[in-house]
Amino acid sequence: MKKIFSSVEKAAVAIAAMKGNLTVPQIASQYAVHPTQIGHWKNQALEILKRGFTDKRKKENHEQERIMQELYTTIGQRDMELQWLKKKIGFLESS
């Protein structure tokens, strides 16, 4: 029968794997987990840790800068279209 592991149990296995005090087969027998699963949980825990230490302000600033750039591009495009229309209207009025 397949055992369902709680998040606490998965974290304990991942921490044991990251510590390196025991080998993967030792951890596998201690927690009754397949060695491949230990590697998956360890990688998943490392990925979660990386995301936990990212600076969220940089992401927010990056998003805001991208929006500002799009707005400046749109404004520039509208200015060019307006100038083109003014030239065309002036050409039509002088004819």
C-alpha cells in the first residue's frame, strides 16, 4: 500500500538529504521512502528556498518599468500619427 506523506514529513526528508549526514539509502530506509523520491523532494525544497529569498521589490519595479516603457512607446506612436495627420490636413487645405 502506498503511503501518503505530509508536508512536514516531506520537509524532514528533504532537510535530512540536504544536511548530508546520512546517505540517500540510509534516509530511504529510515523514512521508508524511495531514493528517487528523496531527490525530488530535496530539489523541490531547494527551489522553494530560492524563491523565498528573492527580492520581491525588484520584481514589482521591473513590472512597473515595463508598463512605463509600453506607455512611452504608445505616446510616441500617437505623436507620430498626429504629426502625420497634421501634414496631410495641411496638404489637403492648400490644394
